[in-house]
Amino acid sequence: MKREERHQEIMDLLVAEGEVELDALAVHFAVSRMTIHRDLDELEAAGLLRKIRGGATIRSGTRFESDFRFRERRDAQAKALMAQTAADLVEPGMTVIINDGSMAAVLGQHLVRKRPLTVITNNAAVIDMLRSEAGITLIALGGVYSVKFNAFFGKVTEDALTQLRADIAFISSPAVSGLDVFHMDDSVVRSKRAMMMAAAHSVLLVNHTRFGQIALHRLASLSEFSRIITDRCPGPDFVAELSGKGLALTVATATEDDT
């Protein structure tokens, strides 16, 4: 097997399992541990995984988020449920901000049925999806393109947002710790903050597995969001804490039309 083919299969295994063991990979591919070490080093250098003791993972760390190409292939059902619930908050005629992320990319598909809409986004997947849709006024935010996040960031992005106003911003995040939201990349944080400042209301979209996780940079307090949407209840204690603070948590569930 060629190195490129082995790298692709390692990536496929990571999408399926989230984590792989070095010894198991060596046996699976019938190669030396040193070869697998080199494979993982190259994939880590490309930002595709995070090496850990005895293997590698695509699970988030304080300074690591997996590549968009991984994330868009995972948790399809959870993303669809959250996207449907988020889209229900949108009315025709609104101006909507959608941030980066694979979750947000799925939301873009659901917004087509809400047209006419104005959609502001830095998410390349959403731009590709909506650019030819009639009834959608698409404002594509420029900036420095990130392959890892498949989106645009930086001063150009942030400056453009200061000149715009929206009814609602949909913000996603890889980490919620306590009553605070975190992200591992400061440029991403700045763009998300600019989006929140430009919108009358902000809605947080977060997979239930991201609760109790930490990342390097604080993005916001949960109290800055008018609604928090997740795919599964994060636990009764946390829900009670949110309720006690007056924070609205919505657990997305399938409707009869979805089953």
C-alpha cells in the first residue's frame, strides 16, 4: 500500500473511531511502528490529527480542533437535528449570520426553505451551497482562507462585520466548560465575537459531547446567547444550573417528518 493510501485509511479510521492506537495500526497495515510514527507525524503536521501517547486522535484539545474534512463526515444525525431546530427560529425576510464549522454548514441547507433571506457568512461550505439559490441574498465575508476550518478569518472579516447588522447569528463551538464557551483558535474567536456583536440575537449550536470540554480561548458566556441548542441532554445537574441562571436550553429532537 502506498503512503498516501495508508494516510487516507488512517483518516477514515479516525472518522469512524475518533482515536487510533499506534500498535494496532502497525498490525493493521503490516508495517513497522516507526512507519506509523512517521505517518502520524506527517498527518499531525498537516493539522489533521493530534498525536497522543500510544496513538492519535481527532478529538478536540485545548489547542487543537480536527480538520473540517473530518468534522463534516461525523455526527450527521445530530447535526441534522440541530440544524432543523435552528432553522425553525428563522422567518422569511430575516438577515442571518452563519459562522464557520461543519454544524453551521448543515444549517445552510435548511435555510433555503425560509427564503427570502439575507445570509452573511464566512463559511466556504455555506457560500458554495447558497450562491446559486434564488431568493437568498448572500453576503460572503472575505478574509484569509483557512483550509483547516474551511472558512475566512482575520481583519478583513472582522472589519466587514462592523458594517453589517443581522437579526440572528448562529454560533458553534467545540468546548463548553461551566457557563463559558471556549475555542482553541484566537482568530476564529475574534470572528465569532464580531458576528455576535453584529446580531440582535445569538444562538449557540453545540454537540452534547462538547459540554465539559475546555479550549485555550474564552469565546463568551452562555448568558450572551438567547438560546442554546444541542442534540442530547448534557445532564440533569447542568440543565438545572442553566435553568437557575435563566438560560434557555433546547434539545433537538426528530419530528414525525424526520422519521
